[in-house]
Amino acid sequence: MFSIKLNIMRKVLKKEYYINLNYQNKITLEELSKTFFVSKYYLCRTFKEVTGLNIMDFINEKRLAEAEKLLRYSRLNITEISEKVWFSSVNYFIELFKNKYKYTRRAFQNKYAYKNN
């Protein structure tokens, strides 16, 4: 039983690694299931079982974390950042960002962005 769970955890770690390397590209459940030779159902179920997160939520969390770094340390505008971390729409990105960080993009940058004087 333990070896089965360990095997599942290893497989999920491979998926996390893949997502961390490819978050800047379009990632779909179909693509992931083909890449890892598993059904979408199995992929979603095992990923959530191990991480506690829905796989698409995990992808969005990774993208938001990278966007947050770009907002802090780059001079890219919101559209460029949204495209760079592969959100399909700027409005969707803004909504997710505000829900996670409790700030609008501008308020976040005013408070936290690195100021290069």
C-alpha cells in the first residue's frame, strides 16, 4: 500500500515539475493527459489527492506567483505580464490577481514594487 502511494506521489511530482517548466505555455488537461499517458479523470483525481489542489488551480497559482515577481521587479505592463505567464485574458488575470493578493495591480505595485531610483 505504501509503495503504491509513493509511486503516485512520484508521478504527481513529475507533473508539478512539468508545470513549473511550462507555465509560460498553454497547458490543458488534454495535453497533460497525453503527455503523461493517463486519463484526464485519473490525472485530476490523483493530483488533488496528493497536493490538495485542483490541477488547473495549481497552474494558476504558479502563474500568479510568477506574475507577482514580474509586477515587483519589471517594468512590463499588465498585458505583457498576462501574456508572459500565459493567461488567456487580461481581465481573467486581473480578477485572479485581485482575489489572491487583495490588491489591484496598481495598488500592489505602488506598495510592493521595487523602486529603481
